Amino acid sequence: MARYEVRLREMDVSGPVVAGLWLARRNEQVTEGQPLLEILAGAAVVDLPSPIDGRLIVRCVEEDDPLETGQVLAVIESVE
């Protein structure tokens, strides 16, 4: 099974990223487009969706950690 790193892209948010709130649990099956993480960026709240179908195996950041563009947020094992 392939692993996919979910990264925070510049286009996902505008302004400084303050914090995140996980919407998916470790080892949970996720589908493409399903929100994984809610991100507070400036005054906006943005849902970061899963880019693939699979299982969320690693959450690389904790809730309320400061986030940076390009940072790995999670690892998903693809369903094949």
C-alpha cells in the first residue's frame, strides 16, 4: 500500500495559520474530499480535505500547534 503525505499548501489558506482542529481520528478510513483538519487562518476557518481514499495512519501535528506552508500534517495509506 502506498503512503501519501498531506501537506499544507499556500493555496489552502491566506494569512498566518494559528491552529488546527482534527476532524478525523487515527486509523480512521477517509474518503477523497472528506475534511481531515479544520484550520484557523487569520479570521477564517478552512477545512483541509483528504486528497485520496485511504486510512489516516499518522497525524503529524497536534491540535493548536502553529502550522507552516509545506509542513506535513498527516500521512494517509491509500486503499488499493
